[in-house]
Amino acid sequence: MLAEYGGVALSLYLIIFVLVLSGFAIAISLGVAPDSAAGSAGTLAAAWVATKLTQPLRILATLASTPVVAAGLKRMRRGRPELPPG
């Protein structure tokens, strides 16, 4: 996948990772009201563990969506008008 799509696959995986981590952190913090920095760190740690548990699903989502995203990006680049030189 990386050989064919390179940065698109890696970027898409990282975007999905950050979205899932953020989603878990928000969901956990809405259910728990930490009163200290340790509580906030605990929320982030719990979100990271939950995110790690979803890793196989995130990998599958990346593998399935990378060709579609790459094709869309290629189409967008082709449709963009060229800038005049200088």
C-alpha cells in the first residue's frame, strides 16, 4: 500500500488515528469529570488504550479508503487551473 500510494496512505491513517483518539478522549471526558492534571492524563491514557483496541479496524478503514481518497486527490489536481509562469 505504501509503495503505491505513499504519503496518502500514511496521512489517511494518521488522520483516522487522531480523529479516533480525539473522539474517545471527548467521550471519556464527558462521562468523567477529572479534577486534576492526573485525571486529565488518565483520560488521555484511557483514550489511547481504547484507540489501540480499534487498531485493526483503523487499518482496514485505511486500506479500504486509500484508493478512493488517492483517486479523488488526483482528480482534484487535474481539475486545478495552472498558474501562469512568473
